[in-house]
Amino acid sequence: MKKILFLQIYGGGEITGGTEVYLKNLLKELSKISSKNNYFVTTFNKNDSIFSPYARVEDSNFTRFLENWKTVTLSYKFPLLGFFNYLWGIYWLYKISCKIIAQEKIDLIYSNGGNLTAIVAFLLYKKYKVPYILHFHGLFNFQKQLNANTFSWRSLLFKKITKNSFLQATRLIANSKEVADDINSIEGIDKKAEVINCFTDTDVFFPQNQQDCRKKLKLHYDQFIFLSSNRLDRNKGIDSLMQAIPLVKNNNITFIFIGDGELKTQIVNLAKHDKRIKYFPPINNETLSTYNGAADIVWGAASTHYIGLSIIEALACGRPIMALKTPLPADNDYQSLVDPNTIPSSVGYLVDANPLSFVKLLEQLIEHRDILETKTENCLKFYHQQYGSKNINKIMKILYNVVQSS
């Protein structure tokens, strides 16, 4: 029997993020393969219940304020406050993890998140000599962060320990090519990051009959349905939608927003003045899958070589997708555009941030919905090629080899 400890960074807000959903999906796949192994998760809390069917979960009351939207916003606005929040998070995640390791013989530590969990994994390695894997779910601009000429409180204190966390890691994993390139730009590290894209739970997200889904959700069978189930902020392109929607003249469309975030109030106010807009707070995955099945097209965020989990889930449901050509989230390189292979025309659309351009494309699709209906098979094929079992098999092989050699 093997024991794996997962370090889970908070998503930075009050709804479940893609990093957390990835870990939940991974734990579910691991539990299918073997019921003999034991899994543990230390986290800053949030929705612990998504992990608890598959792992023992430990969190801390002293870190729960870190996931509050106001705290996240203030941390970005006031860097010194963000720095102390960062220190507090490291301390408590380390403390909680030490509690687990003191009780159990852990064979492997899996850092699922970013810089913070990587530092904690390294500190645990220094104390307990447990091998660890680093899995990064975002860009941190390591080339600049670890450059000798860079100065900030964070780089001053964490530059050396951050680099050491890479040097001592057993394996490095990135959730996209640009994240891998970011990691591989660090000088003096011989091991390279390998790309493992996220995957979804296909027991929940799978193709369903569109009219059956609409009937179940009490949506009109003949309406064009545009769905966004992303966090409601600018990093998901929601501000661009808010600019474009009032310009759409066609009334045979329903815009559905599901989620929470900094732009929630604006979306709710927009819905009060435009009956075509419907807002719903976060819902469970089974209901979300039904909304995907009911939609004509699903909106989401794309970075240069990667798409967000909400549109990965849509692909698994066979629904066409749409995102801005400008890479998102905000920490991506705005000098480049999303690679056309990230969302090829066979499965969806990359659109300009220009509202008029967006409106023109959308009104064409409303008039010719048959174009979208032909993409379903391509969406399913693309999901399985890029985000499905191939990635599950890759991560399972890494975990198996590392644990066996530990």
C-alpha cells in the first residue's frame, strides 16, 4: 500500500477553480485503479467535499480568509499585504502537512498549484526526505522572477528556495506548453517540465440530446443558447461579453451566465435590463453538464496553447466552443495570440476582442445553427485527442514510476 500527500493551493475566490477540479478528477481516476492506496489532501479549505470521497482532507480555519474575494483583490492592490498573505499560506500549509506526515508514512508528495505549494513541498522534503512532484497550473514568469537583477520582497526571500524546489523535484509537470516553456527557461535546471493537459470527469460530462436537456432545464427548444460557466471576471473575457451583448440585435438568443466573481453584480444588473440574459449562481457538475448539452456554443478562456476547464468540459459534451484570440488569463503574453491549433475551426471559434466583430459572427451562427451541429463529432474527437485518456495515462505512469522507485 502506498500513500500520497497532495498539496492543493486555494483557487483564489469563493468558487471551485480548475486546479481543484483537476485534482478531484485525478483522485477519482486513482481510486478506480487501486483501492489499496491511501491519499491525503492538505489545502486552504474551500470546497473540501469534492476531495473527501477519495482522500482524507486536512485544512485550517486560520487560512480560510485567504480565499475571500476581497482578500484576493486587496492582495493584488497592496503587494505588501499580498506578500504577508503568501507567507501565512506557506506557514499553515506546511504546518498542516507536517501533521499528516507525522501520522502517516507518506511515499510521495504531489504539489498541485504553483509557487506556494512548490515551496511547501521542498520544505517538507528537507525535513522528511519524501520525494515530490511539482505540477504548475499557471504562468509565473520564472525567467524574470529568478533573474539576479529582479528585486521585490518575494524574490528577495524566495528566489533561492524557489529554484531549489525545482532542483530537488523528482518530476516537473506543466498544464500547457507555455507553462512548460516558462519553467524550462530557468537556468541551471537540467530536468525539463513535461506537458500534461487537464481532463474532465466523463462520467459526468458526456454528450446528451440537446432537446432533452432543454426540456429538463425549461429552456425554449428553438432559442440559440450561448453559455458561459466561467468565473465572472476579466481574466475569463466576461468584460468583452458585457460590451458586445447589448449590440446583438437578434432576439432569438439566450445568454446564460453561471458562476461567481468580481463582475457578478454587473452581470445581474445587465440581466435586469435585457431579458435575453439569465444569471445562475454556481451549480453542481451534473446540472452544468445538462446546461452544456442544451447550449449551442460555450464561451471560455484560452491561453496561447491551452483552454480553460469550462470549455474542456464543453468539448467532452460535444459542444462547440468560443474564446478570445487574445491570450488569457492576464499573466499571459499579450504580444502573442492564441495558437489556432488550440481552438481549431473544426471545434469552435477564436474571436477578436472587437465587440462588432463578435456580434457579426454570433448573428451569422444564430441564422445558421446547422454549422454548429456538424461540429459535435469533431469536438468529441478533439477532447479525447488533447484532453482525455492520453493525459490520464501519462500522469498515472509518472505516479506509478515515482512511487515504485521511492
